Amino acid sequence: MKLDKPEHAQPRDAEIRRKVAPVICYPVDTLVPPDLEAYRAARDGWEKVSEVIVPPRDARSFTVPAGHFFRIVSVEGPQVGDLNLWAENDINERFFSGKTRALHGTHLSSGDRLWSCLPYLRPMATITQDTLDWYGFDEYGGSVHDVIGTRCDPYTHRLLSGDDYHHCCHSNLTRALGHHLKRPLKDVEPAVHDVLNVFMCTGFTRDTGQYFMKASPVRPGDFLEFFAEIDLLGALSACPGGDCSSEHSSDAAVCHPLLVEIYRPKAAPKGWVSPSRNGYSRTHGE
């Protein structure tokens, strides 16, 4: 974090430099926006084809065919979840939280897309409904559904506390992926990646710029809904922090399960085509 007392004196033109206007790094005007009206119309007459209960302090995997919807639902009490996504048939293609953040901002909501990593870089899923969109940004700069946190993990926990804790979201997701693929945990762990923090309320402190969390506003019945743009393998961890009002990576917080629901529409959204992988030639100037 920035020093309380800088070691170097500011130059004479310091205020002029600070007042330079910002420029958006990745303007998205050229991106074709998702047709939310068409997506939502496709829900008429849909059928719930499966559901998965994610136990507290644990994770579960699930699959969603391209053209289907899935919801992450609060069912018993305030609880945040850490979401990983992969292309179902190639886990090398996985959710890229950093590029999603660069394109859509620090916190996601309806109309935003979850993009896959390089060299694939295509939409994996589109958020079609968010019952917490009313929250906006609070007086602390906090909001919900962030792509700025990484996921609680046992390595950072050991670094800061000296103890081992096996129910961090990273470990939960690793177990869920390993069990689904029937592969050793050490083999699949590198595929576990930075998450969408579903329902988590987070931001950066204005004075020190530190990542903070606060009690999630989620309540039973709230959900975040997605449309699968490609065939997906997902894993969701019900974070050991519960609603993240005090701490995570421990057994101290009150935790609740989460529900994942998969829906099959009667027909694909009007005009929808599953996106191809990014068309860049991958020659890199050679």
C-alpha cells in the first residue's frame, strides 16, 4: 500500500500531474452488446433440468450446456460464493477475471459477460438477471459480485497465520474439480483460478487502497442468473467466511449452503449463436 509519509518531496507541478483526466483503458463501444431482451424472452416455458446444493465450507461442480441458463441462489441465509468456470471439454480455457474486470469494471451485473483466458478470449457466460442490482455502490465504495478478489486460499492463510486450513475456497474448488475429472488434486490445482465473488460485498478503502469486505446484502431468494454461451463446467464454493462480515478462512463464521439451478429453454434466444474462440492469428509478429 502507499506510504503514510512519502520518502520523496512532491514536485512543484504535483497538483497539475494529479489533475490529469483519466482515460478508459478498454472502451467497449465496438463490442456487440448482449440482447438481454432476447435472452430473457427465451426463459418463457423453460424447464429446470437439474440442481446442485453446495454445502457450507465446501464446493460442488456442475455442467451447463451452451444455450442453457443457470442460477446461483441464496437459500437459507446470507452466504457468498466463489465461482470458477471452464470450457467443459478443455479446462485450459477458463474464466479470466482480470480481462472481465478491465472490460466491465470491478463489480458485475446484468448485461456483463464472463470472458475466457488467452488465447481463447470469448464470452463464456452472460449475466441475465441480478436481484441485488439495487445495491449499486455504497458510501464506502463497496458493491456486490466482484472480480477484484482472488479467492481465499490455504497458502495465504498459512503465510499470515502459520496454520493450515483446508476449507478455503481454493481448496474447495480444487477438490470439486478433481472429483469431477477423477484426477489427482495436485494435477488439477493449477486449473483453479481467480473467481467471480458471487454475492460478496467488497471494494477498496479510499485512504489506503486496501481490498475490503463487508456483510453481504444477500438474503434467501436472491439469485444471480447466467446464460451459458459455450458448454461449461463450473465449480462453486460456499465460502467459509459466510456473509464475509468479519473473517474468512476459518470455522468461526456462520455459513449456509448455496443452490445452483440449471434451466433448459424451449428454444435458443432469437439470433443467438455460440461464440467462436478469438480469431487472432497467434503469430505474434513473427
